[in-house]
Amino acid sequence: MNNLIRFLRRYYYVFLFLVLEGLSIYFITLNDSKQSSSIISAANNISGTFNNTIENINSYFYLKSKNDALVKENLQLRQQISSSYVKLINNIHEESDTVYKQRFSFIDARVISKTVNKRNNYFMLDKGSLSGVEPDMGVIAPNGVVGTVVKTTENFSLVMSVLHQDSKLNVRNERTKTTGTLIWNGHTYSTGQIVDMPSSIALKKGDTVVTSGFSRDIPEGIMIGTVKDFTKESGTGFYKVNVKFSVDYNKLEYVYVIKNFFKTEQDKLMENIKELQEEQQ
Amino acid sequence: MIRDIVICAVQFIILVFCQVFILDNIYFLGFINPMLYVWFIIMLPFATPKWLVLVSSFVLGVCIDVFSADIGINACVCVLIGFIRPALLNAFSGNIDNVTFQRPSVSSLGLKNYLPYMALTVFIHHLLYFLIENFSFDEILTTLLRIVLSSVVTIILILLSDMIFFKKNE
């Protein structure tokens, strides 16, 4: 008994180390689970509150540039509203109430914390499940794609940026219509990489790259950026393309979270495909 | 003694604040993510009991983690740093009186002893942090570059802050 106590006394420090280390590793494993655990929610709530306060102060310093950006976006929108167009053919969309069905709606949100200097970058938004934000929703900025919501609490949500090693986004070259996958190699936040873009159709520097719409979370035709340079990968028949992002992720301020009304329907269809595949095997 | 605890607490808050709201938002060349907060563990007084080093390292790590998206990495690495700190200090400090509330710094240890102790701690911290963060060997060269560059910047930052803040006290 005495020996045991002496042993414990001598090595309590190692046990404490093991306990704390075990606890930390348990925290790390929580990150991967799909459903938000209460620990992570609590952490997000605390940091969300702090970030919100800091961001409120910070945002005063950028009022001018933000106004400029808003004016620019207003201009774009103004050019799209119907009053800017003259009706040329009268009998096409006359009784078209049932022709269009809304597929996407947008929730505006503000970025309250962000990183761009890590390998895996995230944004935190000031809207959460109370405002209708759910995991897997796409997030875009006025001039390009931002990422996907991964976790939400009542008032905040965490967005996996396209600057993340798990981010894979299907994109399309607007001119050639060829598609590829957008990834990020972790080097600079202004440049992304496209792989799997067939080299059978020649690329050009400056080509516009947009989302393909194959992803259920982000609509078609959202700007990604422009082709900066590219190399043909020998033996594969694919290009390796560097894309200059149209969004400056370091200055991101206001974003839109996208709600897809057809998501459950599309998900159901995808499940059918999985079942079919399983049956065939 | 109480004065020392208060000083430590204030340093803790300032370092966490600096790390989360300033250093994590700095973007430089894409590879550099200095982590000055390790300095807190490095400069805990010599006489701090081992368990207190471990617990405060853990709390420090958790505080930083709360503000980053992937929870647990900083805590995990900090606890390990806290665990090996006494051994490192022993190796480099020689015969410093262990009852004093003196802190490891350039003035107390001398640059010759302080620099290897501090640099080794920082390097181990960054090595583990970036390896766990990436968790794959796909981009191992990029990760290594990131580890080395960030370590160098952190070491320079700690040396500079050390020279600025510990000069005044004497």
C-alpha cells in the first residue's frame, strides 16, 4: 500500500498528463462527428459572442470600401430587374405564374471571424439555426463562392471555406463548357487549383470559371475566378489549372447562405441510386 | 506570490487575445501562422509545480481552441509541451534555484541557454500542431515548410517580446 502511494505520488504528474491528453484527443474526435456535440456548440457560442463584439468595432474601419462594394452590387442588380428591360416579344411569359418555381432562397449573413492562413480555413457567420441556416447549405459572396456550412448553433454557424483540404467543388469553364474539380493546395488564399479538367479542349488565360451546378448546395453559374495559368499533366489527358479567386477571402464581410428548396427531393433521388448500386452488387 | 499569479493571469489574457484576434488574422506569404501564445508556457516561473504547468497549458490550449474551428488540437499540443517543459528546462537551465519566482527569459538564463530551450519548445509545438492539423502525408513538403517558417517567425517574435517586456522589470 505504502509503495502504491509512493508510486502515485511520484508519477501523479504522468497520470495527469495522460488524462488531459486523452481529454484533448476526445475533443479532436468530436470535430469529425456529423451532429454537433454540446461541447462544440458551447465553444462556438462563446467564440461567436466575442467575435461579434470585435467585428462590430472592426467594421467601422471599413465602411467606405463596404459602401463601394454595395453600390457596385446594387448597380448589377438594377441592371437585372425587369424595369430595366423592354419587352420585345409579348406573348411568351404572359401567363407564367406556374412556369417558374422558386428553387433557391438566400439568407444574408455577416462574417464575424475568419482565417486564411491555415491549411483548413473556416468562417463564422452571425446567423444560425434560428435564422434558418442548416448544415450543408452553400455560402456565396456577392462576387463568388465562399464555402459550405458545416455546423450551426442557434445564433452562429461555421462555414468550411473553399480554402480547406476537404473542399471539392465541381466547376465549369464558362467558354469551353468543360468541367473540373476545384481544390486548394494550401499555398496562397488568392489562388485555387482545378484538377480533372480535360485537356482535349484548349484553355486560355483569363477564362472565366463558374460553378457547374452539379452540387446540390450551390446554384449554377456562380463566379469562382479566372484562369491564371495551366499545365498539361503528361499521360492523364487532364489540365492542372491555377485559378485566381474573384473573392478576396481576407476581406470577406457580407455573404449569402443558400437554401435549396429541392434538396430533400434531390437527396431522395440520390439515395435511390445508392440502393440500385447495392442491389446490383 | 499573489503578485506573480496576477501577472501570469494578465499575461494569459493578453496572449490569448493577441493570438486569436491579431496573429490568427495576419496573412503573410501563405505559410506563416505564428503562435506566440506558446510563450506563456515557456515563461511560467521556474518554481511552478508540475501539475500546475500541465493544467494551465491545458486551459491555455482550450481557450485558443474555442476560437478556432477545429477544437482540441491546441489543447493536445499544449499539454504535451507542458509535460516536456520541466525536462527541457532542466537540460538547459543548469542550476537555477527552483524556489524563486524568477521566470525563464534571456536575462535570467542568458541567450545561450534560453534560445535553445525556447526554440526547441516552439519547434516541437509547431511540428505537432501542423502535423495534426493536416493529418495526411500528401503535402508533407508544404507542411514542413509551414512548420519551419512559422517556427522561425514565432521564435523571433518571442525573442523580441522578451527583450521588450523583461528589460523593463529590471
